[in-house]
Amino acid sequence: MSEAPPPNAPPDWRVTLQPDASSFAAPASVTVLQAALAAGIDWPSSCRNGTCRTCMGHILQGQVQYQIEWPGLSAEEKAEGYFLPCVACATSDLEVMLPW
Ligand code: FES
């Protein structure tokens, strides 16, 4: 029997990866990269602090919130949907194009 989450627990969002449509749960309390690695996805990463851009993916749908003020993306890249999952937490379900 599974227990219901506590009433104030942050939600788990679902990240769907394209082009293969696989998906994993992304708790709002961890970064998208941490959630992907916990799900066994071999997502490329290096610095894990938002500077090297190794992990960069492309959001097709959904929203994230950054844990740092200035992730290593230009305003234009952000506007086009590029994101750095090592420093971004999901704030909705996401559809993401794989970076590799
Ligand atoms: S791992 Fe370096 S920016 Fe994400």
C-alpha cells in the first residue's frame, strides 16, 4: 500500500523526452538533471552549476525555474526554449528535446 504524499509536498512533474517519448518523474524539489539521473538516464553533464552548457536541452513545452540568478544562457536562448537542467527545476510537466 502506497502512502499519500504530505499535503504540502511539492508536486512531481513528468518530463517527456523527444524524439523517443520516454519519460520520468521530476520532483519540483530537485533539478531536472538530478531527476533524469535518478531515473537512469545518461544525460550528459559536467559542471552541474550552470556554466559549462554540456547539459543544455531544448524545452518544447512547459516551464522551469532556475536555482541560480544567471544560468549560462542568453536571453535569446531562453526565449527559444533552451535550458540548463543542472540548475533548473520543473514547475510544470515538460516536453524536452534530448541534447545528444
Ligand atoms: S552541467 Fe554544466 S551547465 Fe549544466
